[in-house]
Amino acid sequence: MIRNRNRIGLAILLVTGLVVALPTPSRGQSPHFGTSGQPREEGLELLQVEPYDVIYFTQAGGGGWVKTLPLPLPGRKVPSSPSGTLTFSVVGLEAQRFGAKWSDIERIDLWEDKLQREARTRIQQRDFKGAYPFLAILLRDYPAVPGLRTLRNEFLFNDAARRFQAGELEPTLAMLEELRRFDPSYQPDRVLGVINGVTDRLMQRRVEDGQLDQAQQLLARLAKDYPGDQLASLKKWDSRFLEMAQERKLEAEAAVAAEDWRQARKLALDSLYLYPTIEGGRELVRHIARQYPLIRVGVLQEATELDPTRIDNWPARRSGRLVYRTLFEMRGTGPEGGEYDFILGETEQSPDRLEFDMRLSLQKMRPPLDRFTSQTLADLITARARPGEPHFNSPWAAILEAVSLRGPQELACLMRRPHVLPASLLQIRIDGELLGLPTGTPTGSYEPFLKEDFETRYRLIGEPVTETQPREIVELKMATSTDAVTGLLKGEIDVVDRLFPSDANQLRRSRDVVVENYPLPTVHMLVPTSDHAYLADANFRRGLLYAINREDILLGELLGNVETPGCRVISGPFPAGAELNDPLAYAYDESIPPMSYQPQLAKLLVTLTGKQLGDMAEKKKEPEPELKPLRLATPDDDLSRLACEAIKTQWQLIGLEVELITLPPGQTLPDEGDADLVYVVAAVWEPVVDARRVLGPNGLARSDNQFVGLGLRDIEAANNWRDARVRLQELHRTVHYELPILPLWQVVDSFAYRREVVGVGRDIVSLYQNVERWRLNFQ
């Protein structure tokens, strides 16, 4: 019988009296009490209701049952010899408290027992998918339930057996190993026997499918996790991998005899990877490296042009350094702007900055650079200031007064006015043509000699400085960043020129690989490239920027949800630096926050632009401009494609039609008329000179905005660093309002190399900056 403690006095209500006193449940509903029988089985519906217990009453107590909120029993266990009264709340009548004598209670069905019963039934029926959620709730909320450990063991073992029969070998192994970790005492011989069979079949499958790297990794892990003779299959496959490694080693030795050094190196490394402790394996690799040092570089973008001065073309800048030298090469950053190396000798600037002297040093010049004389250098420098010449540079022309020869190896540049960093204006690619050689003659240490699908070979010019200097550098186009990481870890490639931040974090855990950040971040932006009527309007461009959730794309898509120092959304065309108080950030105005993500405002600005253009056309009695689909061009690399796909999706959310165009390999700017905007990754590392290269009439943006033009001229007229910084930050503000380009974010890029490659250096601004010092050193 149930006592309602909220009623006046000590009235006693039988279960039947309670039922009569309440509305009878309508047909099809789940009642919370009954005068006889038991509640209907709910099955999967248990996952959708709040926990409850069920009390069953004796016939002497009136019979029937009632669902209650979970009973506050000590340890959630029904007492063995209870006495007195049990109080509880009925489901559906939570505001009232009821009581029943323990002598009137036949039994109690606890919620966790119900879940366990449901899970066991489904396991017996081999419905493992249905059993899993019940088991998961029990493990999370009721881990101390008697019998739960055994139930979990049965689930794991029987589900593993089902998956094994279905040929799902990887999940089978995972479940059996989870079972072994959870309860090593559960049928150990049987479990290990099945693991042995599964691993044998799994290794066989991977070898037959040519997945030797995955098979080798699995074998190494199993040998560590199951030492001794626990798994007979390990000894079998260890012998098989030794056999395969010996075959590769024999093939490598045959290639050595034939002096096919490239094939020999590949086979020797394959042998070493298949069986790292193979006898004589490392000695063979060292022998090949001494005879013909070769370095394989994995790249995400292949170079179709070679120009180390391109700020918008990563592959051209990277590979251009192999083939061509630059008169002044950026080596890093200093307290005031970049630090530059005069590759032909030494320089000196007068205290008043009105004279810039250059002295040639013959010992610093290797062929063909040793052809330079002061006259040759003077011709090059004066041509830089002459309109119409290929290397013409207007800021240099504005400051150069005259060039004075001081002898066969020395000259002086006399300035009209001081410049904060004249060396930065003389980053001129030196082609052999400048020295009287055929056009295109390399001036660097390497020359391209073979280009095949996804592979470009560069060979050393002249005699090596040391016996381990690379005779060849081979650039291999990798399909994805993941492929590059895998190839580096396997030893198939020696260097990766550019990494996703998430991949860089993964590689830093490897003892065989060195990962370094480039010290200068790249600036990512969208640059208008057509006469699209709407794009010509600053309000429309502002709307495009408001429609891009830049924080979300950068963090979620590009950084893999890992906060990375130096990677951030920006509000202007210049880098904000990689760290606090970074001297590189001298052009960035931190007081200008990036525009936030506001899609409704973006849509309003697009509509407003259409109305304004329509009104103007009506006044001029011209046809109203059509909002044509936007053609967004992306370079052919993972990161750019990923970013542009996300931008396209977000622009479509505000009603714009967008067409994504992938540029040909190695090309970073679209041909005339092929696209309306292009995603640009720019190395704006010296804003005092790069501002014009990005924003000027002949720059990336081809801007004819008068305020931008005025800002550029003011910067170039700056006589000291203070004025230069102030005017650059003023230009930042102008760009923020006028939007000749759409700034997105900056990214700190990384490179990685295997430890056998030495001399690469740290804090290098370009991968091949120290390529003359690269060596192979196999221990």
C-alpha cells in the first residue's frame, strides 16, 4: 500500500485507489503505474527517457507496480532485510511524496539493472550496435554495477568475432586489444590466439596491397606491445620483412655497380626502412651518399618560373634561389627592417645616408659572378633607375643622383635624399645575360636539367666544395601535405619546403626530423583582378570581407583547431609580426582591428551597391550593371584551395554566385580576364619597399586610388625610420577603408628536414638560402 504524506491525517490509499483517483491513461501512452502485470518493454525508448526505478507490490499490499524517480538507496542496492517505510516520488507526480511499507514490496527493478538486462539481451541477439549505447551509459554512470565487467568483456569479444567474420580486420584488432587492456585475465590464451590470427591476416593483406609502410609500422608496434613469443605471427613477419629488405639491398648493390646512383639510393633507403637493423644497410646508404649525394625535396607547388624576387609566388621564389642569385639577398630581420647580404662583396652607408658604397670581393664570387667589375655593377645600378629598362624601379630612380666609379672593384651611389634601407631597393635577379652570357644562364649553384611529371631535377654546377655536397636536388610535387609528411617520415624525401601548422606539430614529435619556422609570416589576401562593376565599389568589397568568417576559417580549416603563435587575422596588407614587439611589424597599426564576421551587414552592403549602381546607370541613361558570378582564382596547393572553398561557401550564404578557378601549377596570378579575384600568399617582408609592389599601379592590386598613391609617395619620401613607420601605418589605415585588397590573415610557415641533411640553418627566409652549405651526413 502507498501512503500519500502530503494528505491531511494518516489516510491510507491502496494502489487501486490511487489509480482510480487519477485520470486513466489514454490508449497508446506509457503509464507510470498499474494495478497488475508489469510495464511494457520499452527497448530503445529507454535511451530517450529519464532514469526511473519500478516497485512491484505484493498481493497482500494491493498488487500492481509504480515507476518512481531513482530511489535514494545506499550504494544503489536493495536492502536484504528491510523494515519500516520506503518513501519515493512517482514519475509524473514528482511534486508529491509517497510511502510504502517494505513488507508490502515484492521486489524493486533498478534502472541500471534494466539497462544491463537490455544490453545483455541485445548481445545475445548479436545486435552489438543496439547494445553499445546501453553499455556506454552503464560504464559512464554506473561503473560499479555487479556483472558489468563481464558484460563488457562479452560485448568486446563477441563483437570482435562478428567483425572478424566480416573481414573487418582493423576494428577486430582494436576491439581485442581494448579487451586485453581492460581485463587481461579474461580468457587470455583464447584472446591472444585470436589476436595472433588477426594480425597475421592483417599483415598479409597490407603486404599484398603494397602498403609496406603501414605493415612495417604495425609490426614494430606489435613487437613492442607483445614482447617475447606471445604472438607467433610476429616472428613470421619479422623474417618476411628481413627477406624483403635483403632483396632491396641486393638490388641497391646492383644499381651501385651500374652507377645508377638515384635508383641505388632509393633501393637502399627502402631496405633500411623495411628493416632498420639490416646488416650493412646504413653502411650502404653512406657509401651511396658519398659517391653521389642527392637530396629529394617534397614541395606542394612546383615551380614553372624561377625568380627569387617574386613576393607573390612561393615556388618561383623558392626554386629561383637555386638557379639565380640576387644582387642583395635578404638574410633575416634586424631591429630596423631586414638584413641584406651584398653577394659580390661589402657595402657601407655614410652617416648622413647620402652615399652608399659597394666594394667587390673576388674571393666571395664564384663563376660566373666573378665576371663582375665595378663598371658592370654601375651599368646594372643605373639601369635600375632608367625608365623602360627591365629592372626599372621608380623609388630607386627617385633617390639616385649619380654613380661614381672609385676603381675596378669599388663604386659609390650618390643620393638625392636619404633612404632608410637602400639595399632593399636593389634586390635584382642576376641573369647570366647581364654578364655577357646567353639569356637564362644560371648564376646560382644549380641548374635545372630534367623536368618530368611531378619531378624537377637540379644539378650542381662545377665541382663540389666537399665530397658530401649534393650533386643533385630533386623537387617532387606532393599531392597533399599529408603525403609530404608521410614521405619525410619514411625517408622517401629528405626535406619538405612548406607545412600546414598542424602537420608541423605532428612532425615535431619525430626524433628523425627537424622542424623550423620561417621567421617571417606570409600575408594572405584577396586581390581584385578584373573590371567587374560591383568589385570596383568599395562598399561591395567591404561586404565581401564582412561575409567571411576569417577567424573560423583560419583556426578551424587551416590550423586544425590548434592555436598557433603568429597565425592571426589581420586588418591590412602588412604582417603583424610573429610575436609581441616583433620589429618586422613596423608597418602594422595594432589600433585597427580586423572587421568582424557580419553576414547580415554584408548582404545589406551588396544590396546597397546594386541600388547605387542602378541609380548611377539611370542618371547616365546606361544599362544597369549586372551582378555577375564572382570568379575566385586559387593557386594549385592544399592550403589555398581549402581557404577558397570555405570563402566560396560563405559568400554563397549571402546569395552570391561564386565560381572557383584553380590556376595552372606554378602560376599564382590569373591571366587577363580569367578571374575577378585571386587568393594571394605574399611575402611582404620589407613593407617600406613592398608596399608599392603590393598596392602600386604596377603591383599586385594595380590600384589607381589617389589616397593609396599619396600614401606610397609619402613612404618613399621618408628620411628616417620614425617617419617611415608612421607613414606606413597611415597607409595601413587607408587600405583598411579603401580596400584595394581584402586582407585575410597571416600564417607562420614551417619547413622540415631529416637529420641526415646538415647545413640548412635556422631563421632562414627561404628554403635554399644556405644551399651552398647543404651536406648529407648519414651516421
